Amino acid sequence: MSAYLIGYDIGSSSIKATLLDAATGRCLAAATGSAAELAIKVPRAGWAEQDPEMWWQEVVKATHALQQQHPFDAAAVNAIGIAYQMHGLVCVDEQQQVLRPSIIWCDSRAVSIGDAAAAALGQGYTLPHLLNSPGNFTASKLRWVQQHEPDVYAKIRHIMLPGDFIAMRLTGEACTTLSGLSEGIFWDFAEQKVSAPLLEQYNIDPALLSRVVPTFGEQGRLTAKAAELLKLRAGIPVTYRAGDQPNNAFSLNVLEPGEAATTAGTSGVVYAVHNQVAYDEQSRVNTFIHVNHRPEAIRNGVLMCLNGTGILNSWLRSIAGGMDYNSMNELAAMAPIGAEGLQVFPFGNGAERILANRLPGASIEGLAFGVHQQAHLLRAGQEGIVNALTYGVNIMRDMGLQINRVRAGKANMFLSPLFREAFANTAGVTIELYNTDGALGAARAAGVGSGYYASMKDAFIGMECLATIAPEKEKQQAYTAAYTKWDARLQQILSTM
């Protein structure tokens, strides 16, 4: 009898679903809920919100689309896995109803709250115990709600991350994971428990935190109500959930120290597995519990994030008259490395962690009307993203991580040959591209959590390396020279802030 696994990826731009043949590892169908990019509400500059119920509606649509693409017997679905956009805050009441829009990952409103908490807790506690400054992560966002929307705060029964919310809509159970607590900056790595000093600093009742379930393992079963909406059978177990970047790493079989994953969707991320409890003194990159962490075998994920990645490319597309991305990539490749001095700084999507939560805004510099054409701007955009990612990778290297080879899914910005070339040569890494994505990874992980796969190694049947891109000596010299000029100008910009 066939066995199927379903994976969901709850992103900020789209909700994806994948149907996996568990025995062969073959993707049978992949769908998004809506063709259009999901709306992000911006009530004020630097804020970013989405309606959690919109995510749920998109999950329902995406599941129906799977069934239309590849009709399957719902009785043969073995398990469900969930990946989700990290660091968002969802507040629900006693009846599990949403109390306000989710404050999502790129929202900057709580930066000052997190900075004040870090100062109050002191250097002797904040980084050694939390491995991160509270910044604008989930705990700080909750404190903002407490301070600015006390009527909403008073009604909260559970706070959760976006993936916790979708799991609750599937199963009726309000729960989270250790990895989730660490990404919300609730976890004390030194004490191996929820941080009492942080909760006390923010005056947060620990009862608002959901109960903890394993990352892999049964986390609840599909309710009759959810099954009816999804046209699936009641009782299917949800056996995995993880934030999108730990899950992306799992999707690429990045599980051991020295291995690294990258992705370049709305945001750009490099995520490296480390077996040490390490942190950046300025908290410009962040450390979270990885999906396969065990107390006796430390597996932490060190993550650098660039908010303005695919969203910059999308903006360039909009001012290029709606040109398709393939045409944009081909046109950009006509300009030389370094775009003849044109520089793009892609920092226009909220406060950037790699810049110590500063918000310089995006800028285009060095524009010469007699020299630069559309091709130069498109290349400078992609090179600007790569330069910012390299800036973050260098911070990780300063922490002692060896990042020489990275794995990525062949998707989003990694569909661009120019982007791949620029990243390999600027960052000095070899890139391996695989036939996977977040939703597919969540489906594979669900098979691990349900016990269908005897080991994690077994879950990667059917995954293949599609291409390898290594640095090229002559090109690397040109890209390095362009990066050096870009970095020098960035330091000038930051020195004025």
C-alpha cells in the first residue's frame, strides 16, 4: 500500500504544500495556496503584520491544490510536517481565537525594548545564557503588546510562533518545541530551561508559553473539523515542526558540525551547524537549537539573516516593467563584475541583525547617467545581496565557524546563474544545489517523526545534487575587489548612525 507524507511551509510570501511518496522520496505534487504573493500589512514604517487566519486559509487552499494535481487516498497519509517563518508572535485567547495580527519576523518595533532588556539583564547574563540579545524577537514583541495593548495582553491564553498556530489549527493542541523557544529568545542555554530572568524582566507570565513537544514525534492528531476542511482523514498525526531556517537545513541534510545551508527567498540566510555554545559579541548573528539537538550531543544552528533579499529583486522587477526573472538574470549578466562602480545596499526591509539592528535603509550609490544602464542596476542589485550575505558569513567565520561549502535548494535567487556565481566567488564557498525545498523537507521530517523512516539518513531517499558551483580564481579576484569597495562604503554609512 502507498504511504504519503504531507509537508507545509508557512512563509510570509506564500504557503506551500508538498505530497511526498514516502517509499521512493519522490515529490508527487507541490502547490501554493494563492498565486499572488501574500500581503504584509505595514501600519507604520518598520512594522510588519499578517493575519494568522490567512495562513490557515492558505493551508486549506494548498491542500486542495495538491489533491487536484495528484489525487490520492487520504487514508494513506502517514504524517504531516510543518515548517514556518520564524520569530513571529501569535496571540490567542482561551477559545484559541486570534487576538491581533501576527507581528512577523521583519517587524522592527521591539528593537528598543530588546536593547533595554539586554542592558538591564547585563552582559554577564544576556549572551552567555541566551546566546542572543533579545532584540526584536518574539519575547520582545510580546512585551510590546503588553505595554501598548494591555487589553489584548489581558486576554492572551497562549502565545505561539506561526508554526505553532498552524499545528493548533490542525490538531486543536497548543504546543511548541525547544527550538521554537530558543528562536523566540525564551531559552536559557546555560541552565537548559526557560529563562526566568528574561520573563521577570518583561513581567511575562510563564503560563502563557505553550507546552513543549519534541521536534520529531507525535504533536497531536488531525481533528475532525480540520480534516473536513482539508478533505483529509481525521487522526493523521502531526509529527514535526521547525522554523524555516532549521528546516531548510534539515531539508538539505545539514545536521552535523561543519555543515551549512543557505536560502535566498524574501530574506537571505546562511545557517551553519555548530557543536559549541557560541555567540557573536554584538549579536549580529544568532544561535538557536537545531532540529536534531540532544543534551548529550549539542547541535546548535548559527544563523545570519539579511531581510532585504528576494524582496529587493522583486522591487527591481516592479520598476523594470514586470520583466520575468529569467530575463532579468540574463540582462544583469551583460554588465561586468562590479557593475562599473554602481553599488546597491539592500537594507530596506526592517532593522538588520547583521548591522546590530540598525536601519540604514536601502540605497543605490555611484550612479553615473552616462555609464549605467538597466543591466548595471540589475547586476548591482544581485551583487548587493551577495555582498551583504558575505558580510554576515564573515561574522560567522570570526566566531570560529568554518564555512567553505554550503548547500541550497535550486529555488528563488539560486535560480539565477549570476547570483550563484557571485555568491560562490565573493563569499569564497562551493555551492551544492539540490532538488528540495522547505515543504519537501517538512514532509521528509514528518516521516522521521512518525517512525516511517528508521533513521534521518533514510529520509533523504530521492534527494539529488543537481549542480556544484565552485569559486573561479580570476572571477574571485574581481568579485573580492568589488566587495572590498562595497564594504568600505558600508562602514562609512554605519559610522554616521
